[in-house]
Amino acid sequence: MATIGLFGRHAELERLASFLEGVRQHGDARLICGDPGVGKSALMSAAAELAGARGMRVLRASGSEFEADVSYACLNQLLLPVHPDLERLPPGPREALSVALGFGAGTPPDVLLVCNAALLLITELAADVPIVLLVDDVHWIDRASAVVLGFITRRLEGHRAGLLASARVGTTSFLDRRGLSEQVVEPLDSQAAGQLVAANHPEMPARVRHRLLDLAQGNPLALIELPATLLGAARRAVTQPEVIPLSERLQGIFAARLVGLPEPTRQLLLLATFESTGDVRVLRAALPDGVSLADLAPAEREQLVRVDDATARIAFRHPLIRSAVVATSTHEERRKAHAALAGALTDDQERRAWHLAAAAAGPDEMVAELLEDAAHRVMLRGDALAAIAALIRAAELSTTSAGRGRRLGEAAYIGAEASGADDAESLLRDARRAAPDAAGSLHVANAAAFLMLNGDGDVNTAHRLLVGAIEVGDHGYRADDPALIEAMHTLLLVSWYGSTTDYWESYFRVLRRLRPEPPEVLALVSETFPDPVRTGAAALPRIDAILRSLTDEVDPTRIMRIGTASVYLDRLGDCRESSWRLVRQGRDGGPPRRHLGALMHLCLDDFLVGRWDEDEELALEGQRICDTSGFPFFAWYFRYNRALVAAGRGRFDEAYTLADEITHWALPRGVSAAALFAHQPRSLAALGQGDYEAAFRHAAAMSPPGVLATHVPHCTWVMFDLVEAAVRTGRTVEARAHVEAMRAADVGALSARMALIQAGAEALVLDGDEPMTRLEALLAEPTAERWLFDVSRVRLSFGERLRRTRSSAQARRHLLAACNGFAAMAAEPWLARTRAELRAAGHRPVQQPAGELTALTAQERQIAQLAASGLTNKQIAERLYLSHRTIGAHLYRIFPKLGVTSRAGLRDALSPPADGKTGR
């Protein structure tokens, strides 16, 4: 039934169903009350539908303020469908009712006669079939109809008839409410409001959705009417205005409550609307002559605002009242209010700039500069849309075409790089039209480069554009020039995407010219990201201090860039907290580019530490954002992460398909880094299948044996693949050459993981006790276990060699540890290979009852351990940055795997057997 489609109204519908059942049995009357737009009419329609489904007869009417002075207008509307049934009444009552309703001519009848005639008609009809009278907006019905309906209401007992009326809260009407039970309709809760928005606008951007929910405050009419305004503003790539225009219906509802307020009260409400924080002290300082805070009293009595005496704050009862205040004001009134507030906000430069801009009557360079400064401050907080809006308004207030072009160019760059604004291209065109001679400006070039990448993905053209703009710029290579430094960060990424020596030569040529020296983060990322094999170690003394600064860092761009500097030094674990902060901001409507970057870093770290469930989940989230937020260029990165996990878990066809999709997309666009990355999941899949020849080919495609390719930083991530595949295919010379290259470069100095990989490769190919001893020592380090996949692979290969050359008992120790690691990740091909090697080493698994620990994924094991320690689902969710429902779902799967039925059994299931034996 369609009524079930009313979101969040299950309780109200149940109450209406109960009411209708009472009508069917013995008669009843009810009044539905609620704020304007809260959904009273929808519930009245639902009641009509429910009544019809129960075989009841429904008569409907609705009050109208334009017919409130027409006697019996509502009663006429209500009884018109049963006009032929008047013949069932005796002549006297029939004539009286007919005349009252305008169906016949005659002397106006006595009111009591009309009341009795109407009641007699209703009871006659109810004798045939239960009947319900529905009267919407009863606060607008005429007095005569109200008298008749009140008379009927008090006499329904014992008849199969009922009255259901609706009225706005806080209104008066002519209807005598005695005998009417009340049902108050509250605004929708947040969940139901979200469902309503999703049903009507499934593709609405998250930031617009959050804004809509905040403004509507659960009012269904607002949730339906406001999206057109909000989505229009979003398409114009400006921040959502504090006060938005209302639709005609909403304005009629909310503006009506302002009618009749004294002029000083209206002025004060307008000031409070634009001040927005409700600070009484600011309002007092901005009051015009003849207006005082005492003038707020009429608005308080009308329940438009409330004042919190404890905090000295004014709050509007509903956010849309503010929009109605603006809608009923004049342009000059609005301008004067903004000017007054600017004068009162001398200590808040950002808000003062916006009020001055709103009060400006024409171009004003001083205000434009204030807004430009404000844009730079809000960007440090990660609010790209607010920065764009400030720069656009600053451009409008600019007194020169060069200033206008420069500000629009920066807005276009922020839109293209940080927010994925749809109209970054139009901003770029406007910038070029405003200042054609500034076509080579850095902000314009930056914006154009990002638009190229997210359009055709043309890396070569983007690189040439950036280099050209830097070389002809008037920045003097000053390291304190923000536009130049932004261009350098963009050029670094473009050079990395292209992965050619020529690209990097251009980048470092410019970097060396910066004076007095490159900024801290740019200098760091220039050493750790392009070619860490050769320059990363030099940055190690500085990385710790920069990573410590992330704890209090609020600038999302700096957080992202520090994360980028950490990738090839294996320090992404130190960035997890700040990365999750950006993800949460992105999910709440923050800049999608920062959201994507944080997801990239989390995915990389998740793969290395064995959180493969989360890795796949976040990679899918990233790919969805790329598809919906204007960043198609970065989708390859999330396919890469998905391909790695698919390869590790034995979903080989999926891994190869994803890798092929990356290559198919990357090569025509010159994105060589993506094409190189695609070889890693292919190599991993081939190793999992035992196809060592193919694994060698793919690993060598990233970096030939005996060479750690320059400016191909990811070659360090396939070093072990290449050495293992070379050994397996009899390429002993190539394997040794690659190990020697690793030793010559001292890659082990870059991180504990690199040291582990280097030692593992050495133990594969070098003779003597030294490599074996060194590897044993590294495997005994607690830090080794963090890199779950790599340490498990190294233990597997080490165990294989130990079994063949030394001690089976020693081999079994490493193989058992590898087995547990692979099982935790559900790395099935590697787990099967390890078990086979264990059997060859003479290991006989002990049968364990119920589920085995190795049946758990890494994430499930972690959740089980936290639950066993006594943490609640909510506490676990907060620790792991998941929802409590997700934790509950995981535990539901964990219990049968471990053979337990409750949380109480987890501790025993996770404890090792008393004899110290394992199930492997």
C-alpha cells in the first residue's frame, strides 16, 4: 500500500489505523496537529487510503483562508459527494441542510436545525457503511461549518462514523476541540529525512545533502522543495549561502509568521539573520538608532526566536525563518544591515570581509583583498568551496582586469584540484577573458593542468603547460610565492604520472632555482617520492619531526602531502589517524580530492599490514567517489588496490582484468606510472598460480634485473617478486644481480620493511651463514610483524630453504608463522603453498574443535580480540573507525567460525591450547 512509503511515519500510521478501527466499532474523533509542512496533509491522505482499504466511506474537505468568511463553505465541500443522499432525510432537515449548503433557495435556516440535519445524514450513511470525515487545515474553515462539525463530533459515540481533522500548531480556529483527541506530528528523524532525500535525489552530493538536512530540520516539505535551490548553488561551485531563497510554498508558510511585526523587530531579525551566530553582543554593537534588544520581544512571543540567557545567544526556531526574513526585506535594508555588522566585527576579519562585500555598492579593491585573504585562511581549514566563493566575490569586486583574472584563476585551480567543482572550466574561461595576457599565470596553468588530467588525462600537455607557466612567471622563483609552490606540487605529481627522465629533469631544474630554499614539505617529498632509492635516506632525519606535527595539523592539503612523502619510507602508519580524519570529513561533505587522497594512503597501508577486508572496502569507496565527484583520473589507483587484494586472495581472473583495465586506460594518456603499477598485481597473481616465468616478466617490466630503475619508486615493491621468480626459473645470475643492486643502494636503510625484504632476498640467493643469521634477527624484531604480507612471504621462502638445507624443525617454526599470517588475510594461494611445505617438513596438524583462528580474516581476528577484552561494539567501532552495525555483522560471522555462540566464549576460543600446540 502506498501509505507505507511515508518515510519515518510507521508509528503515526499505526495510530491512524487504530483510530479507524475505533471509528468502525463505535465512532471517534481526532485532531492531527503539527508545524507547517511537517506532513499533516500526507497523513490525512494516508488515512483516506487506509480507510478505503478497510471498506469505509471517505468524505474530504480542506479549509481555505479565502473562503473563511463564506458560511458553510467547508460543509458544502464535505457533503457535496453525498448530495443525492439528502433525499433520505425528512423534509424539514432536508430543506434546512439543502438551503445551508446552497443546493436550494429559501429562508436561512436555524443553526441548530442545520446541525441536526447534518448529524442525521452522517448517521444514516454510517448505517450502510462506516464513514470518516477528513477535514484538512481546520484552522481556516468558516465559523458556520466549524459549529456544525463540533456538534457532530460530540455526538459520534455509538455510530460507525468519525472525524479526522488537521491544524497547524499555535493557530486558533472556530472549531470547538472538545471531544477531539490530539495526535501531534513531529518532524522526521534524521534517518527518515535521509531516506526521503535519497528517494527523491539519489545522486545528491554529500555536502549538499548535509546542508539540506540541516536546513530542513526534518520538515518534509522543506526536504522536497529546497533541493532545487541547493543543487543550483552546488552547480555554480559556490559555497552554500547562509540564507537561501525559498520556494513560493515555503515562503508562504514561513513569511506569513512575520506579518504584523513592528518595524524595529524586523530590523533586529534581519541583523540576527545575517550575524548567523546569535551573539547578542555583536547585535548590540550593530543596532541602528531607535532599535534596541527589547524590540525582540514580539518575535519571541510569536515563537520565531528564542534567547538563551545563560549563553547570551539568539536562535531562530527554524532555520528557514531566516530565509523568510531576508525574502521580506528590501535591498537597501539588507545592505545597511551588512554594513552595520561589518562595523561591529572589527576583530573577526573573515566575517567582516564578507559583510563588507555584501554591503559594497560597486568594485572595491580593499574589500577584494580582504576576501582574498579570507579565502586563503579557509583553505587551511580545508573548506575549498568557501574559498572558491570568496575568490569569486573578490574577483567581482576587483578594480582591475588583472586582479579579476588572477582571483578567478585561483578559484578555478581550487575547484579543479580540491573540490572537483563542475564549473572549474567556466571559471578558467572567465579568468582568461578577464585578463588574456595572464594566460600563463600559475593558478590558471594549475587549474588547466588538473582539468586536463580529469578530462582526457593528457599528462604530456599538462606537463608542458605547467613548465611553461613557471618559466615565464614573474615570481622570481621566490619560495614564499604560494602560486609557485602550488605549481611545484602539481608538477611533481604530473612528473610522477609520466615517469620519464625528461619530466623529472624539468622539475628538479625549477626546484634548484627556488630561493632561499624550498619549503619544508616540498623539500621532503622531493627526496622521498620521485626516487627514494637514491635520495630517500637523506630525508630520514627530518621525517619524524614532520610526522609528529600531524597530530595537531588541520590543513588537509598539508596532511595529504606529508602522507605522500611517507609512502616509500613505509611511514603511512604514522599518517593513519590524520588520514581517517580526512575520510570522515569527506564522508560528511568535505573536499572529495582530499577524501580520495586519504583513501589512497589508507589502502596502501592496509595492504601491507594485512587489513585486506578494509582495503577492498575503502578501494570501492574511492572508486565510487571518482565516478561521482568529477575525479575520473584517480580511479585507476583504486583498481590497482583492488587488483592487489584479488591477486593475494587467489581471485586471479579479477586481478588480471583490473590490471588490464588500468593499462588500457593509462597508456594512451601517457600515465606511465599507472601502467607500471599494473604489473605488480599481475606479478603477484602469477606467483600465486605458480607461473614464475610470467611473474618474472611482470616484475622485470617495472625494473630490469640488476637495476633499481631511476624515478620508478614502486620498483622497490616488486624486488622480492623479481628475485623469487628469478630463482624459481633458474635465473640465478639475474637474482644475484638484483640482490647486489639492492645492497649497493642500501634499500634496507629506508625502512624496517625494506630491510626485511632485502634480507629475505639475500637469504634466497647468497651462500653462507651471514644472510640467514641476519634474516633470523630481523624476523625476531617486533616491528617485522606489522608488515603481515611481506613477513609471511619471507618466512615462507625462508622456511622452504631451511627445509632443504638445514633443519626441518627450524623450517616448521617459520612456516607455521607464515601459515597464520596468510590465513589471517585469507591469502588462499599462499596458505595452500605454505601448508604443502609444512607437510613436506613433516608437520602433522592437530585437529581442533569447532572453528579455527585461521578461518578469521585479519580484521575479524582484531574485532574478536577486542570483543574478548570486554569492549562494546560501539567502543570497538570507534577504535577501528567503523560503524557499530559493521562490528555487529562481523561478530555474527565470527561466532560460527570459532564455534562459539556468544561473546563470553571468545576469550577461550582465542586462547592457545594448554599444551602449546597449534592447529597447524
